Amino acid sequence: MSEQDQRHMKRALALARKGVGKTSPNPAVGCVVVKDGRVVGEGWHQKAGLPHAEVNALSMAGSEAQGADVFVTLEPCSHTGRTPPCAKALIAAGVRRVVAGMVDPNPQVAGKGFALLRKAGIIVEHGVMEAECRAINRPFIKHVTTGLPYVTYKCAMTLDGNIATVTGESQWISCLDSRRYTHRLRAAHDAIMVGVDTIIADNPHLTVRHVKGRSPLRIILDTRLRTPESVTVLSESMAHGTIIATTESNPRVHLRYTQQGATVIVCDEYDGRVSMVDLLQKLGKRGIQSILLEGGSRLAGEMLQNNAIDEFIFFLAPKIIGSDGFAPFTLRGITSMDQAIKLQFGQIAHSGQDIIVHAWPAEA
Ligand code: AOF
Ligand code: ZN
């Protein structure tokens, strides 16, 4: 790959990033059209239902697209979804070469876009800056290939690993900058998930307030339907965006919540609790691509044990609470280090007085 190709793909990635967190259930995609070394078109996918990145870039390029090279972070689509196939638009525009970051993992595309382009005599290359292209679409890749949502667990903890004091108080462990960051995270997810104990203890809003952006759905795990009807997330303006996941199928009790506008999902029971596997499958089917898991520790421990957490974001505050506090995961029975759940660190950054640590499950 030439230095110039890499430069153009970098630009396509920067364009794609403008859409990250806004395109669900679609991927974020960026595209650059280059003619005789000059950029003549740029575009990115802004929202599901709106034109794809290639179509936006081609429309900016106009007749200059004829004979041009196209750099796109994802394989151009070959199917008609909410919008027509990009591969056909590229063929119609008469481009010479298409350089893509990665194959579209959507089974409806998965190589068919490249095949269409090649059949029309267009030069196709792919795998350019593939790792970076994949990294911006982890939730899309997981959801489109497995049907399951991508789960990110976020927690604020003291430097000695506590998420609350013995009385359950946790406001505030992290600084204002970190809380703003959390609101940006919320705005970029389809749903926030918490356990019913968190709802009872904190009566949280679970909305986006500190930054601009839309509030995601709220999912409460509530095996025995203990959520009080008076909580904030069931208030008139919020209940329609709240889902209660339970195992109880008592329609009379459901009515308490559904009459307020909330949705109740009845799941299989596993070990006396909502089956995580069943719940995640049901949420995935509803088109929920990404979930921000915000606690409490029992739910986080259970999700961890089910290998259901895809990404971890820890805010580390320079504070110490000591041994009366609560740990971020309720998880018992690990007695030797080789039983430890192993993670690998990703990006580490400062956030006001805190440190943000990204981690992923360690590759086996
Ligand atoms: C592209 N360029 O910018 C995006 C692509 O329903 P539709 O028509 O929006 O199609 C959605 C699918 O198209 C999505 O699942 C993914 O496979 C692909 N997204 N493809 O060529 C784009 N956003
Ligand atoms: Zn497309």
C-alpha cells in the first residue's frame, strides 16, 4: 500500500468517526474520492435510512468521479436495504479503483460488493488499515454476525477498587469531566442497562444531560418485578423508553408498568434469575446493537461470568474508601490467580483528576 493510499484511508476513517455512535443499527463509514491525486469528494454515513458514505462522496464528486480512485472504510454494499446498493452507484459513476478497509460482515453483503465491482472491471483492494476500520465498528460487527448486542461495562471506582461506601453512597466518585464523558458514552449507545437494586437504591435518571445528544433506551433487570412504580425512569416523560426484563409472567403486575408506557420483556429463568443469554438474544432481535452496562455489582458479576461483556471502561478516581466499600463485580469462588478473569488493556487517558482505562477480554 502506498503512502498516499494510506493518507486517503486515514481521511476516510476520520470522516467515518463523525458518524460513530449515531448510525445504529448501521455501521459508521467514511469515503473519499480521489482524481489525479486530488480529493474531489468526501462523505460519511450519518444515520440509518440516510444515504451511505459512498453515495454522499460521489454526489460531491459529480462528474469528477469518472476514472477516480475511491477509498472507503467498509466494503461497498451490494444489497437494497433502506437505500440502494453502493456498488452499483460506484459502477454507474465510472470509478477506476476501490480501496476498502474491511469486508462488510453483514451476511447480505460479505464479499458480494467486491464481486460486483470486479465484474464491472473495477480494480478492488481491501484490508487497508483494517484494524482501525474494525475498531470503530465493534458493536456493528458483533450484532450483525451474532444477533447479540455489544456490551460495554462502565464503572467509576476509587483507586482501591470501590464503587460505593458501605452505605451504598457513590455520588460522586468520579470528577465532572468523567461524568460528562459518561454522558457522551450514553448518547453513543442504543441502551443503558442496570439491575433493579440500582434503581431502588439510587432512583437514577439514566438520561443524557451533561452533553448534547439523545438519551438511549433504559433496560432494568428485574426478576421479581420489584421496580417501584414511582421511580424516575417510569415517570410520564421517560416510561416509553424503559424496558423491564423479568421472568415473571403475571399480566396483572405487568399492567402496572405497561399502563405507564414501559415495555415488559419476559425471559427464560436461569438459576432463579433472568437468563442473560435469552435476554441478550431478545434485545438483539429488537435491533439493540450496543448496551452500556452501568451496574450494580451483582448484574456486572453475572454478565462477566456469562462472558457477556465485550468492553470495559473504568474511571479511576484518586480516592480511597477502604475495606468497607463495594467491589465493582459480585463474583465469588476465585481462589487462585489462574482462575482470574483475564483482560487486556486498551487506551488509557486522563479525564480531569481521574484516569480512564479501557480494557477488553484477553484473547484466548
Ligand atoms: C456501505 N456504506 O455507508 C454503510 C453501509 O439499510 P441500508 O440500505 O442503510 O443498509 C444497511 C447495511 O449496509 C448495513 O447493515 C451494512 O451492511 C451496510 N452499511 N454500507 O456501503 C455505508 N453504512
Ligand atoms: Zn452502501
